[in-house]
Amino acid sequence: MKNIKAKIETALSRPVCGGWDRGFLESILEQIDKERTLSVKQKQTLGKVLARNNESAQEVHETWVTTYQADYKSDAVILARYHARQPYYKPMAQDILAGRTPERNKFLRMYENKYSKKVLSQHKEQSKYSVGDYLVARTSFDSYKSVEFEGDMVWANQNRIIQTFKKRGGFVLRIEQEIVNAVKGAKRYKLLPVGETTPVIVEERYLKKAPKRK
């Protein structure tokens, strides 16, 4: 066990080790420290994880760091904000948001994912509305699903603000950088409902310009 423990600690010391691999190795290390026997499946998985984070993998990672920083990092942060809310790539997304370089092959799979492509497309698309625009809710607007708040708030206050926005609309304070849904019209706007002091965040697909008064 001492030999296995040393190999795990060495792998954990390498920057190439991140995301799910790091969590798995830390879990196995904890079991070893508690003198628990590893299952056959755990041993098999351990061998694969150590191989993915060996010295050769670290050398590839060091070259990848330069490429990642130059060509992918800005897009990676955008994607990480989306995938941090999803289960599949969440560990890697958390690594990216923490400033760590993700493992190359896993990252490229995420980067080429159809949802990632939609997120980047929506992020880079020209905003339909601008700061200062007066917007109202479309008929597709859902009081329970279409609004986000920046901080915690009791439901009664949230509901009042949402109903105010549905009735009166609001003015765009800021165009948000974060895309949280891989759909058309996912660009998000921070708006101040008319007559309220607390802003709301609504996606473009639920908004339209207020009709001009005659």
C-alpha cells in the first residue's frame, strides 16, 4: 500500500491531474489512510487514472498549457460557467473557473460538444438590445422559470418584483456575459423593473421592446 500511496501522491502533485481524476485519487488516498481494502474495480480504475496522470502525461500537459492559454482560455471560461451548472463536465468546469488548465482530451471533447458550440454561438452573437432599452416580457415569459435574482430573497418579494416586471417591463442595466442555457436567445440581460429597486436577470428569448406609445 505504501508504494500505491506514493504513486497517488506523486500524481496529485502534477498540474495535469485535475477534475474527476483528482477527486478519485483523493478519495482512494483517504481509504488507504483509513486502512480500507480497495475493491477490484477501484484497483482497475486506479491504474487507468495513474496512467493518465504520469510523467509523460505531465510533459504533454506542459505543452498544452501554452496552447490552452493562447487559443482556448477565454472560450473555456464561458463554457465553464455553463457546464458548472450541468452534471457531466462539472468537475472540469470547476477546475477552469479555479484557474487550472484542464486535461487536453477531456477539454476538447467538451469544447466540441454540441451544447458548447451553441453556448459559444450565443455568447458571440450580437445583442439584440442595448443598455437603456425599455423592454417588456413576451408571452413565452414564465414567472417561475424565466427570471433570476443576484442574491437570496424571500419568495413574496421575488414574486412582487416579477409581477411588476410582467406588468410594466424594465430598463436594461447591463448585458450579462454568462450563458446558462444552450438555446437560441440565451443572451441574458440585467433589467430594473419600473418602480422597483431590485434588478432581475432575463434571457433575450423572453424579451421584446416595449411598444411605442401613441
